[in-house]
Amino acid sequence: MNTDRSKLMIAILFIVVCLVAWSLHLMQEAVEHQEFSLMLAGTLVAAAAAAMMTVYFLMSHYVGYLNQISCN
């Protein structure tokens, strides 16, 4: 079970890093072309990456809590 969680964490971390890189690329393009919509898109992608990590950590703690209850 622990190895499954670490594999999942690595996969989610990879996805988040890709989202952040894409967000920075969008924001760089926004500055170069002075386009507000690209800056907004970059901000939304960065917010999605942060939300993904937040949900993962919340669910991780919740599943750990449920496992602890079921063992008792």
C-alpha cells in the first residue's frame, strides 16, 4: 500500500511540475505579447496545480485517518 501511495505521489508531482511549467510559459508569452488573456490562463493553470496538491494532501491525511480507525 505504501509503495502505491509513493508511486501516486510521484505521478501527481510530475503532473504539477508540468502544469507549473506550462503556466510560466503562458505568463512569459503574455508579457511578450502584452496579452491579458494569456496571463489569466497562466494564473488559472497555476491555481489548478496548487489545488491539485492541496486535494492530494487532504485526501492523503483523510485516508490515513480512515486506515487508523479501521485498524483499531
